[in-house]
Amino acid sequence: MSVTIDLDNLAPMIGAEVATSGWFEVDQRRIDAFADATDDHQWIHNDPARCRRESPFGQPVAHGFLTLSLLPAMLADAVSIGAMRMGVNYGLDRVRFPAPLPAGSRVRARWRLLRAEPVAGGWQLAWEAAVEPEAGGKPVCVAEFLFRCYV
């Protein structure tokens, strides 16, 4: 369920978990499509038979950057920003992949607002995104996601 935030009233949200996205499936088809788009066909992502034989994970795992690339969709699923006419992904800080994400898993992101800084024409919001697997355990991605909101 999406939470609507007001750019004129961000101060009470600083430091708080604001929203959680819905679940996103990361199946083998999505992993293979990402491999094709990025030319990253390392066997730990795309070769189930070899993974069963040689990988410590026992099955294919998603690319860390695939998980990272889902952040804009997960933010849009979780947060609606009132009065915003345009949003821009501005960058990332402190990106980590603490745990592997097995093919066929579902993930969601928890969003905590770290900072809100005025910029020309709007605001820059710094979000901590913690992407957690439905199966539990460590997050599969933790990142500071910078998002510019133009009004």
C-alpha cells in the first residue's frame, strides 16, 4: 500500500521508516533477462545444473545489480509524493549486498527517510532502502538511494 508524503512536511519523517513496498518476484526469467541486458552471464546466475554441482548457494542467484535496479520501482510502489511534477534518480551511496538472493524469491524494500534537502526547483530525498527476502534472514541489498523531487 502506497504512503503519500507531503514535501512541505518532511521534518517529522526524518529518521523514520516511512513505507514498505509490495513483494517483487525475482524468478529465473527476470535474472536471464537482466543477464542479457547487461552481458553478465556468469554461471552463478544462469546455469542451474552447474550451481547444483559447484555453487555454495545450490541454485542460481540474482545479480546484486538486478536487485539494486528494482529500487525505483519499489520506491514508486511504496511512496507517492504529493505535488511532485517530476522525479529523478540522482544516485546511490553505501551500497551493499549482505546476502545472496536465490532465483524464484520474492523481495520487498523498507524505506527510511534519512535526509531531505532543498535543491533548485524541489527537494533531494535520501532514502535508506533495505531489500528483504520473503524467506527472512539478512537483507539482500542495503543502499542509500538519492531521489530528486521537482515541483
